[in-house]
Amino acid sequence: MSKSTSTPPRETKTAILRKLLSRKAGADLDALQSATGWQPHSVRAAMSGLRKAGYTIDRADPAKTSSGAVYRITSGPESAT
């Protein structure tokens, strides 16, 4: 008989994205890109998917920050709480 070796669940890139966007400070596009290894258009597409799933993502004006725009999840779907 073979032993069943269970591997711990791998954290998905979408989960990493959700975790970074849930921080109080949020995250800019560069931070999201470096954390996931995705191109900018892929990060924006994933954020669009989160919006479709019921998350509210706010975008802070880049004029108010030293770097690019900062994105932040302000509320999630009812089932994600």
C-alpha cells in the first residue's frame, strides 16, 4: 500500500492579489505585478474578475500618491466574509 502524502494547498495568485488589495494601505500596480509575476494588463483583468465576483475596489488618484494609482478592496461579496 502506498502512503497518501498530502501537500499543503498552494496559495493562488488571485489569493495573493486579494490579500495585497485588502491591506489598509492597498497596493499599486507595480507591487501587484511583482507579487504575481503578471503583466499590467493581467493584473487589471484579475481585478476586473474580483469586481465581477462582488468585491468593491477603489482606486486612489495618482496625484495624491508619490507613485502610481493605489488600489484597495473596500468591501467584499456577502459570501466571502
